[in-house]
Amino acid sequence: MKHKAGFVNIIGNPNVGKSTLMNAFVGERLSIITSKAQTTRHRILGIVNGDDFQILFSDTPGIIKPAYELQESMMDFVKSAFEDADVLIYMVEIGEKELKDEKFFNKITNSKIPVLLLINKIDKSSQEEVEEKLLYWKEKVPNAEVFLISALENFNIQGVFDRIIEVLPESPAFYPKDQLTDKPERFFVNEAIREKILLHYKKEIPYAVEVDTEEFFESDKIIKIRSVIMVERETQKGIIIGHKGAALKRVGIESRKDLEKFFGKKIHLELYVKVNKNWRNDKRQLRRFGYNE
């Protein structure tokens, strides 16, 4: 039996539904999904296996013009997604007309590998607008196959998946067939906590936060976790903790529930908040958190 395998990398502007699509393909919540821009900071690999295929889906940060060192590193993850892709998914939503970086757009239109352009959120539009956008994108990216989808409603996801398998190169598997991702457990702990911060805090707070899991001890019945929420200023620390610790307690309870579902075990989670000044512009700190690699 011939075996196919390859990297299928998902790129696009912030908030077009890349993480929702990745999770729909993989069948697990590997990527954070919120309504805020720049939710995904890393390049996250989700592995889907069949008897004769292995697809390595890669969710990437939304394309932006970087304003500080952290965002520069986020865009480096996007650049790397162009370099190792066997299939490129360029995702747009129904109302947009361009990618926020001309160089990245030129890479897509000049790509020598298969490009699948997915027009997402068609359930939020009229038939007339959908047809108009279909013609627009076929003309704008002539080297791409265009698909109409709704990642949230799971519409036409199977059709895209089947086409991916058709265009994948023949190759042995890159990872063991029972592996779901290339990220360690602590990464998903950090992301679960960061997701709750994105959901419950406003303005700059979510973007000034990084989470570092310092302890992760697993036994047969329970996982004991100690994580630190890093902020840039003392005032942010107070906001994260909240009145009498209520805000931090809510983050902890909701994160623990999600982690219990993800790991299938009871979780004991301890959360602390520390000030780590200017970490977003500190290359040494960013390396420590898995950026600039």
C-alpha cells in the first residue's frame, strides 16, 4: 500500500478561523479559539493519521505588521510555514480582500506547491456575496483551488480533507502513528490558562501576559501543576488577581476544567502571578518561552 505524508500549513490574517479549522481537522482543541486577534502565538502542529496517510497540520499566527519583538517572532513562525509546506492552505473570511503583508501574498501567488484557498464563514453571508467572492479570489490567486467552507459549522471540511490527501506526496510517516502533536504537555497547560485570560480580561492585559508552567507531575490518578502568569507591570498583576483574588480564581477553575477534559485526569492546578518587565521585547526571555527558535 502506498503511504502519503506531508506538512499542510494554514496561513491567513488574524481571526479568519485558522485555529477552528485546525481543530476541526484534528478532532481536538489544540489551538486556542477566541474572538481576539493574535490569539495564536506559536506554530502548533496537529497530526492526523490513517492507515495509508499522515497529515501534519500546522496552525500559525495571524499575519500582522510586527510592532515589537514578540510579534517579530510570531511572524518568523509564519515564514517557516512557507519553507516546509507540502500543501499550503490560505484562509480568508468572506469580507476581506487582501493579506496584511504583500511579501507573504506574493509567496502564495508564486507558490510551486498546491495551494488551497478556503473562503470561511460563508454561513454569515448571502448567496450573492459568496458567488462574488468566489470569482474575486479565483482571479486574485489563480494558482489556488478555491473552496467555500464554514469551519465553525463543519461545512465542506471533509471535502477539503479529501483533496488534501489527493495532493499529498508519497512519503513514510514523520511521527509515530499514535502521536497527536509535537508540543509537550506543559505547552497545552500554558495555552489553556492563556485562553481564559484572553476571554476574561480587556485591552492590553491579554497581550502583556505569558504563562510558564514550572511544575508538571503526573501520577496514575492526578496531575499536579504549578504555573506562573507573567505580566509586565505591577498594575497588570493587580488586575489579573482581582478583588480578593476572585479574578485569578475564576481563571484557575475554568483552566482546570478544560485541562481535565484534555488530559482525561483529575488536575490540581496552582496559579501565581509575577511581574516580568518588558518580556515582549527581551530576546532572551522570548527564547525561554519558546519564541525566536
